[in-house]
Amino acid sequence: MIAFDTTFLVDYLEGDPATKAFLEDRNHEPFYAPSIALFETELLADGTPINLRDVLIAGICRHNGACLVSRASHFEHVGGLETVAY
């Protein structure tokens, strides 16, 4: 099984021929993208990158439907994440 990191996913979305070749050479192998990599890719595509620790926090909260209480305003840019400022 192959797991893709954020760099691979971003390169693939940007049309990098190396990613296409990689997939074609391994078309018989199962692959997946960890949900945190998908989430980080989504933030990068939206132009709202945040630091890795906060990506993990936001991804876990969004995945579990939790409301995140924080004074950090960058969490407000994460789609599908309910935030409450204090």
C-alpha cells in the first residue's frame, strides 16, 4: 500500500508529470492519502497555509465535528471547522 504526502498531492494537482508517471508505474498497487494530508492540501490550495501543529488540531477537530475554542484567528479560515474565540 502506498500513502501520499501533501507534496505529492499538491504536485499532482499542479500537473507535475513525475506524479503521473509514478502512478502509471504503480497502477496495480492500492494507495491512499491520509486525511491530514488531504486537509493540508486543501488549505494550501485555498491560499491559507497554517503551521503544522495547527493543521493537525484543525483537522482532528473538523473530522470529529468538534468546536475549537481558540484566540488564534487563522482557524476561522478553515472551511467546515466551527470556531469560538475567547
